[in-house]
Amino acid sequence: MSQEKTTGTVYIVTEKSPQVQLFAEYLKEHTGCPVHTYSPNLPLPTSVEGRALILIDIDHIGVEALPEWQEQLPEAMTKAPLAAINIRDMDHALEALSSAQLKGVFYRNESLEVICKGIHALLDGELWMSRDLMARLILFYRKYQSNAFRPACGLTNREMEIISLLSNGSSNQQIAEKLFVSEHTVKSHLYNIFRKINVHNRIQALNWIHQNLGPILPNIEAERSTKNH
């Protein structure tokens, strides 16, 4: 027995045209959801029954206009998931995601079948994005968590630099040369680092780095090379 798909009302925010009308009719027929189109300069309904989904045509509401547009949503619509359609590429998607609280992203070349599938997923409370895009967002989140983790862990920026070089297999002498400090200074930093992360030697420290920071550590050598150009 096939599982019944979640339905709700779909609101497409775009400029009306014969092509948009055909798109709306296709979605209505293949999702079983009522579909309404609204011009970007017209307010959406102030009351909604059941679930709702808002599809924003990024060709008619630019990324730069998304924050202000979202702030003006009627209260009844603030809990409805937002999804952008006609996204050009991943960079465009990331730009849109940084401007509005989007739950879904549909690229310009997305098939109608995929869009219908995504609509049901969004109405069911899921996210709808490509795997590549999700991977980029996860990487960004990990970097954010790393930055948030540093003060909680008590490590200074200099200690994070040393941990980064330590994770790359650098010896104390190599770390000293790369950071232009004495080897004695490196040893002092390592002593403080080991104390803060509660380990007793380099092997335990490397295991701790792998478990807690992993690939999100900054590439100190790359950063220095970039700054020198």
C-alpha cells in the first residue's frame, strides 16, 4: 500500500503569465494541492487553513529583496515553509539561503516531477535541497561550530594555530619555524593545550583533534600564503 502524500495549499509568488499558469495547473494536477499565484507586490492571505507552502520565484523577487519581503509576510504565513524556484546555481542558492529562511531550493533546470516531489516533502516538514548544497551547508555549520567551540574550550587563537600545525604532523621545531617563535615557546603552548583539552601526550592530542575538530581546522600555511600575496 502506498503512503498517502501530505497535501496543503501552495502559493507561488511570481508575475503572472501564460507559462506560470501552465506551471500552476501542472502542480495542482500532479500534487493534489490547491495552487495560487500572487504578484510580488501583492500581500499574501492573512488567514490560512491547513498546511501551506510558499514558492518564491527568484526571477521576480531578487535575493537582495528577500529579507524585506519576508519581514512583511502576514502573521498567518510566517510559519509556512519558504522555497525558492529558478535558482541558477549553487552560489546563487547559498546567497538566497543567507538572505531568507528557506526550507527548499529548486534549480532552474529542475524537472516538474522533482518539484512535485519536493513540494510534498516541504509540506511534510522536511528540507528540500540537493546533496551538494546540503554538504556545503554542513561544512559551513561545522566551521561555525568550531568558532563557537574555541572560547568554550579555552584555546587562544595562537593555540588553535599550533593545534592546526600539530594535526598536520609538524614537529615542535617545524611549528616554531612556521610561527616565528622559539621551540621553548611552542613547548609552553603545548603544555597549556594538553592541560586545557585534558590529554597527556601528542598521540592523545591528535586523537582529541580528530574527534572534536577534524577537517574544520584552519589551514594555517594556506592562510599565511594567501596573506603574503
